[in-house]
Amino acid sequence: MTTDQRIQPLRLQGTVPRLPGDQLQAPEPRLGTGNKIRNTTVLVILGAAVLLAALFSAGVGQMQISVAEILASISHRLGLDWGVLPEHPHAESALWAIRFPRVLMAIIVGAALAAAGVMMQGVFGNPLAEPSVVGVSSGAAAFACTSIALGLTFFGQWTTVVAAFIGGLVATTLVYLTARHGGRTEVVTLVLTGVAINAIAGAVIALMTFLGDTSAREEIIFWQLGSLNGTLWINVGIAGPIALAGILLAFTTTRKLDLLALGERPARHLGVNVERLRKQVIVVVAFLTSAAVAFAGIIGFVGLVVPHILRMALGPGHRMLLPASVLGGALLMLAADTTARTLVANADLPIGMLTALVGGPFFFWLIRRTRRGAGGWS
């Protein structure tokens, strides 16, 4: 065998092209036809499920209203003479004054919390990050409860929303600064910081409950349990634009979050300003969390359960994971709210209790799965 035959050039498959300055060029992800069809199918199924769940939720309760009657009512409001209106004399007012605002608020809250969970998991680089687990929701609720108990009206009807936003921003910033060490985010510190924030926020809420009057105490109890009871159109009009703006901003970070998943150093070589991205995510998460907490109270585990399940089904790519999680979060909240209204006759159970009953065991399973996969908390 000759020297030329013994020495063969090393052939590498899938090498990343180099750019001047020894920078890496991010290859555009290319999904196969099967993956595109699967992802599109999942999104269509989730969208249809949200629509059907919304119609079902609007029709069930102490006054049963059929789907055909609901569609007829909507068409008549749009000026279309289609279908037969509900026979019950109070059905129309119940639909438009009580049920439709509550259904829309459930969609808004679920979508906002799920989107916040996706972004927190992406920017912190682990599946355990979620607004309620790391204390963001409780921080927002603590500030909101403080504004209620002290009777603050600096921003009129927006005061509670602004207070919740500030609380969510403070909690998220504290989590970020505390969990960062040596250029990376420590999972142990992340979870422990969340425990501390939840404890402090719980103490603040308890103090505000003690200091507030009877009316303030009733509102604060609402914050602690989580509920959509009493939702009005004005609440939807305030929370909806905030959540929509936050979700749209979240879509602008999907590609950067995908690159950050490769690691901070590769992401920087690929042109991502990591620190700026984290700050953007902090603000967006605060927006989304405040929109949910300000009108629904503390509702945990939506941002943990939904993104993780869909990540297992669709993969880690945020371009598909984010819209799927938005729809999945809306679907979960619709199911939870419908259960809260109908599980016990003549009673409205707290939604936060229901989501905790589902999310708590899932969180234990996720912790065990993470430890087995990573070999520890490092």
C-alpha cells in the first residue's frame, strides 16, 4: 500500500461553513415534508380544539345553551340573519355579559402564561422554569395586592395592572440576577430563588390581607386562589392588548432562543447579543405574566405543563413551539375554567387549585426525569 493510499483526507459530513473573522454562519433549519405536515396538523388540531372548547364552555352552566343557539346569537350580533336565537329570555344577556368575557379571558390568560413559560424555559435553558415556579406570578400578585390594600389609584383603572407588571418585572429580574453564576444559569439557584420569592410574596400578601378592609380582603383572597369569576368586557379590553403585544414580541425572539439553545458562546458567534436577549425576555415575560395575574390571580403550572408536553411532541424549535403552546395554554385554561364552573353544582371552584392538582404531580415527574437525564442538578 502506497503512502497516498494510506493517508486519506478526513471527510466530515454536515460541517458548518466559515465566515471571515472565524464566525459561524447559522444554517437555516430545513424541515422535511413529514415534519411540516405533522406540525401543521398539530396547530390545526389545537386551533380547532380551542374553538370547540370555547363554544362548549359558553354553553354549559346552570343555563344550558346549545352550540347552534350560540352561533345564531353571534351571527345576529354581526348583522347576519342566521339560525334560531335561544328561547330562554335571559340567555342572550348571560352569553354576552357573563360567559363570553370569561371565555375570552380564559383564552388570554392561558395563552399568556404558556408563552411566558416557553420564553423562560428557552432563556434559562432548562424545562423547570415557569412564571409560578420561580416566583414571577406571586411577585406580580404581591404588588397587585399591595395596590389594592393601600387603595392606590395612580393610574386609575390601570393601577392594578401596572402594579402587577412592576412586580413581575422585579421578580423576573431577581431570578435572573441570582441564578446567573460563571456565565451560566444554575438550576438549583433558579428553583431556590423561586422558593424564596414565593415565600416573601406570600408574606406580603398575608400582610396586605391583615391591613386591608373587608372589600380589599375579598379581592386579595381572589388573587391567592385564582379565578375568572366576575370577568367583564373592560377586563378583556385591558388584558387582551397587553397579552397580544407580549405574544407578538415573543415571536420576534424565537430564532434567537433556538440559537441560544446551542450554548452562549456559539450563540454569540452566530450574532446573538445574549444579555440583550435575556433583558428582552424579562420584559416580555413580565408583560405576559402581569396580563394574566392582574385579572385571574395566581394560576400556576400552565407555563410548565403545556410547553413541555408540546416540546416532546414537536421538538425544541421555538418557531413551532411558541404558537403551539399559545393554543395549548388557551385550551388548558378553557378546560380548567369549565371544570371549575361545572364540577360542583352552584359553586365556582378556584382555577389555581385545579391547575396545581394537575401541575404538581407533573412537576415532580419532570424533576425526576431531569435528574435522570442530566445526572444531577448541574
